[in-house]
Amino acid sequence: MDELPLWNAYTLNIPVTSTIGRFIIVLETFPTSDTPVESLEFWEADVTGRGTVFTVTSPSWFGGKNAGETLSLTFQTDRKSVV
């Protein structure tokens, strides 16, 4: 059986309730048996982790967010589909 990559793009929008200078977000994925998440790639953040738990942190150039703003983080998932 061959594995085909499945890339999907999403945006995570988090309302900011108080001023922040950095962020740390822990994401847990729940893979299905036929399309587990292989990796996450964020364009506006750094990511570490594998499997089902990923930690997303603010990059060194992050300028902060004020209360009332939204932290928007676009990311891609890499999954494998068995065909």
C-alpha cells in the first residue's frame, strides 16, 4: 500500500483578554486510524512535538497583542492516507 500526503490549512483564532508579550499553546490531536497527524507547521509560531501532542510558542519577533485583539495563527497539518 502507498501513503499519500494530505496537507490541510487552518487558522486558529484566540481572543486576547489581557495584554500578552508571548504565548505557549499545547495542542493535542486525536488521530483516526486511517489519517493520523504526522506534523504541524505554523507560519507565525514555533512548533515542537510529535504524534498527538504539539507545543506552539511565540517566535522571537512576536510583538505582542493587546486585550481585545485576536491572536490568529495559520497552520498546516501533514497527514498520511493509505491507498
